[in-house]
Amino acid sequence: MTHRGSCHCGQIRFEAQGDFDTAMECNCTHCSRKGYLLWFVPRTQFALKTPESSMSTYTFNKHVIKHHFCPKCGCAPFGFGVSNGAEMAAINVRCLEDVDLSGIQRRFADGRSL
């Protein structure tokens, strides 16, 4: 299935291939403040539909995850990182079109302890 998403103003648009019924809810200071609900897909299943120059990037802690956000509206729809040697996209499901969040099971991750 193709999921379409964007930042609030639409300056950043993307598509991701796959299905999900769970999302990770992390308690690290960044994820909890932003309210992320994350779905992870291989980077090959993610397609940015707008120029990379339309987004800004934030890193923190070990600087291994590139959190991308819109410099216009501030919305943070996804990030890129590497897990077990594979490039991944961490998609904020709150930024996907037509997703019923009440049907998404949440998996807790203790990011504050990392």
C-alpha cells in the first residue's frame, strides 16, 4: 500500500510503501516533545516528492538520526537513520493522510535510557 504524507503547509511531501498497525512511541526528550508516533520502513520504500532543499535537518545526542522538518511550518514528518546496517526512514504517522490514529497500537520505547 502507498501512504502519502506531508508537513502541515505541504512544502515537504513524501510517499512510503508498506502497511502498519503499530507505531513506536518513544519517551526521549525529542520524540516526546514533538509527539512522534513512528513507523519504520527501509529507505528504499520511501520517496521524497519535493526537493531536499525544501527541508531542514536536526540532529542531537549521537547525531545518527537526521530528523527532517519544514523550515516554513515547523512540522517534522520523518527522519533518516541506519539500523543494523540498513538505511531506514522513521515516518511520523501523524503526518500521513487518511490514517485513523485510534486504530494504531502503540509500542513504547524507552529512549531516555539510551
